[in-house]
Amino acid sequence: MKLLIPLFFVVCFGFNCSAQKVFSVQYANQADVKVFVVDYENQADLKVYKVKYANQAGKNDGKWFFTDYENQAKKTIYYVDYQNQADLKIFFVEYENQAGWKNKSKQHLMY
């Protein structure tokens, strides 16, 4: 019985440990991924939904939580000024169920 309680918590809450937490850096050379925010959904590689809490973030499905500190993030991003400078093109969506990859060949960038 003593083993069941900790096992329950690991199973229920352990999956959020690798959430898609991102931090926006000030300089391109500090970033893991350079992103460009496109104007239209059909131009994006990834549709991103900003979640309010870290435990709501997805693993690599477009649900991002923006951390306050770089050391809390799994990935660091830098917003570039031009589309041709970007590794990844994103579009911010209004609803959680709209988030996801449109170009799965770029999915490795956020692992």
C-alpha cells in the first residue's frame, strides 16, 4: 500500500515534466530555435497556443508555456524579423484545439 501512493503520483503527474516550456531570448546566438510569426495560418509550420500554466503545456504539440526564466525552459527561442532567417514559422491560435504541427518535418526542432 505504501508503494501505491508514490506510484500513483508518478503516473498521474510525471508526464508533465517534459512539457513544452519556452523562453524568449534577446539575441539570436542564445536561441535553440529562431522563429518567425506569420500573418496567416496556412503559412505556418506550427500553430501555437499559449497556455496559462506550466502543467497545461504539451510535449511537442504546439501548446507552449512561456517561462519567466531561461533555466526553467526546455527550449529557447528568438523572434527574427524576416521569414528567411527562421528555422520555424509559427502562427498563434486562439483555441487550444487548433494547436499542432502543419509541417512535421520541422518537428525535431522542438524536441
